[in-house]
Amino acid sequence: MEKNIKSKVKAYYGGIAKQVSTRAESSCGCGTACCGNIDNNSNIYTKEYLEGLPEDAVNASLGCANPVVLAQFKKGETVLDLGSGGGIDVFISSKYVGEEGKVYGLDMTDEMLDLANRNKEKIGVTNVEFIKGYIEDIPLNNETIDVITSNCVINLCEDKENALREAYRVLKVGGRLAIADIVQLKKVPEDIKRSAEMWVGCIAGALDLKVYEEILKRVGFKEVEITPVNLYTKEIIEEIAKQKGLGDLYSQIDAELLDGAYAGAHVKAYK
């Protein structure tokens, strides 16, 4: 694994935020080249979730599935969204927990935090707070969160076990993890895993489904469920590579080895 993955991820997603902010056309503006959603966010979020959200929040979403559908929010709950980006899942969550609830959005990228706060001002929500930090070192106290959401972010973390341990730490007893992430369903060539560019695209950072489950249980989570929902065919992987200028890399790989090797998945667990 390259040691500068985090800096590359930060620079990449900071660039996406700048592009969205300036309304420049971006190949990742609707999540296409980043996490494999080949069409747009309507494939991830139905209209009811997106209604009333700022366009910039939707365009900055780089997810792989809808984590909010798992969360089953209750009024008054406190939510933490890891890697909140432009704020799409934060704003959706804020509708469900109501004014008596609270939603934190955690992101390491200044540009994304600026974008998220501008989106917050646009819609005038008062139960939302965006904070800067790393998911491996969450700047919140122990047992303060009811629900943790995240969308295609754990993949980008170099120390996934520590990130999930931190998630466990800040959850209240009985609290729940409800995230979307990429999982690996079969072995893939090592050269993909070593590619920082593909890490940014969420692919190479994907954990094997069974390993993911083992880590969640090891840090303390119970009732772990990991359900693949968006299978990535070789055609989708090829499109990701081409949109990211990695067509030459893709052409050197046996496409059959990639066919169905990854999937966007729902991950749910309890403390």
C-alpha cells in the first residue's frame, strides 16, 4: 500500500469540491468515475431523498449505495456521517431526526467542508454541524452517537480497522452502524490494489466481504450484516477506468478477473 494514499485522496476530493463549487463539468460530479455508479444519483437515491436538497450537495455525492435507507432514523437521534463530502447524507438524515435531533458531518477536506457549509446555508438547516477530522480519529466523545452513516468512505481509509474501532467508540450502547461501502467478492490482481488512482476510485481499497465482517466483529460490533446490492461488472469497471484516464492500466488486466469482483454493499451492525 502506498504511504501517501491519504494525501492523494484529500487532493482528489478537494478538486471535486472545487469543480462543483465553480459549476465546472466534472466526470465525477454524479459519482460515475469514483465509485462505479454508472448513471447518476437517481440510481442510489430515490426522489423522496433528494427533494429539497441543493444541487451542489447532490453533484458532490460520490457514493456507491444509499446508507440512509438502512438507518431507520428516529426523531431526536444523534447521527454522524463519516466522510460527509458536500453533505447529501447529512441533509437527508436531518429531515428524519428532526429539530430535536442532531447530525454531524465529518470530513478531512477543507474544500468539501466549505461546500457543505454553503449548502447548509442554502437550505437553512439548524440541526446540522460539519466538523473537520479523520475517521481514524473521530473528534467526538465516547458513546455520543446513535447512528453512524457513511457512503463509500471506509474504502478510502488506510487503517480500516482503526476507523471502525473509532466508529464503535463513539456509538452509544445499542447504537448502530448503517453504511454503504465497496466490498471485494473475489481475488483481484495485486497491481490494482497497489494503484493509488484506483484507491481514489474506491476499488482497490475494498475489503474482502468476509474480512470486513471479521473486522467489525473484532472491534466489538454485533449482528453484522453485509449485503451486496450493486454488482460491478467488467463493463462498469472499464468505464470507471476510462473516465479516470486509466484505460491503459485496464487494458493490461484480464477483464474476466474483474468481472463481478466488487460490489456496492449495505453494511449494518450494532454496538
